[in-house]
Amino acid sequence: RLLGTFCYTNQAVFPVYFVVRLSQPAKSINYWKLQPEMTGIEAQWSGDSGEYKLYELEAPVGYEVQADTPILVKLTHAEEELRVDIGNERARRVVRLIKEDPDGVKLIGAEFALYNTDGSAPVFMEKGTTGSDGIVEFQVTFGSYQIFETAAPVGHERIQEPVATFTFDENTKEEETFTFTVINEKTRYALEVYKHEKGNPAKGLQGAQFAVTNSLGFTK
């Protein structure tokens, strides 16, 4: 019987694997999970010489399962020990911001900054700007985050406080998308009109009425 050793390089994670022998009749050989007392980086199994497939059933916390392609393992009498190194992609989720005005109109040109807040101080990750559909998206790995608006759409007030605060962890549902609707108030301006006699600014006139028309032709 030969010894197979499967090593994982992150001491804080504990993946689960399933080993199947390919020779007829195919049968389960072992099912195991790395435990903290095993140092968190390797586990061993022994088997007869032959070919095996290694399937990952559970990924380490914060990583994607390597389910598409099983790992082929071949044990021969020429090898006393076989080492297999396995890498996982980090799990990712989409964060979607939808930018609107109070009337539900989608707003283009809003700029947002994503920060990771796992440490004692926020760490800037990246920026994004809403398109014509009012949407901007980020992708995040495990961690806690905040999003700030760094530039408001033209004609709207910038929001000072964080527009989104969230955590992506083992309690997040599979394929869940973090979606936030962010509403900006329109910028308002004060307009003062002083009516006076022509050629005599010192003489103010009462009773004049004015109408204000915007670019769309609406009059107030």
C-alpha cells in the first residue's frame, strides 16, 4: 500500500475531499476533512497502486469549490509518497448600486468608492461610475465593506454618509447579489430678482410678476 499526501497552503482553512478509485469495480476509498490538530495544511490517505480521482466536495471558507475538473492521482510502486498541491479561487459576489432621483429616474455619472473595513482603518479598493442605466457594479471577496459617493450626478446633491455597508461571509447565500438603491436629492438654488426703474437702480418697483421656465419648458 502506498501513501498519498494532499497539502493545502493556507493554515486557516479546512477543505473536504472525496477520493474514488478508477479501476473496476470503482469504489470509494476515503472521505476526509482537514482538522486543526493536523496543522491545517495537509492530510494523508493510503491506497493500493492505481489511478484515483480526487473530488473537492466543500471548499475552504471564502473560496470556490473546484468542482469542474476532478484531480487525477496515480499511485505506483515507484513512488513512496505522492504530493498533490491544490489551489482554489476566492469566492466572489457582485455588488450592484442603482442610482435614482426621488422620481425614480435613473442617473448617469454618479461616482462611488468601495472600501474594505476589515481592519482598524478603511482600505480603498476601487471606484466606479454609473452608466446610462444608473447602475454600477463591483466584485468583492470575503470581508466587510462600505461604499461612499465621491461625486454626485449633475444637478444633484452628493450623499455624505456611506451609501452601503455590508459583509460577505459564510452566512451569505449562494449566488446572492448585494443590491442597493441610492437616491439623490436634486440641487436647489435661490434666485433673487430686484425690480427697479430703468436708469435709477435706487428706485425699487413693486407689483411686478415673473415666471421661471426650465429647459423642459415647465413654468413656475
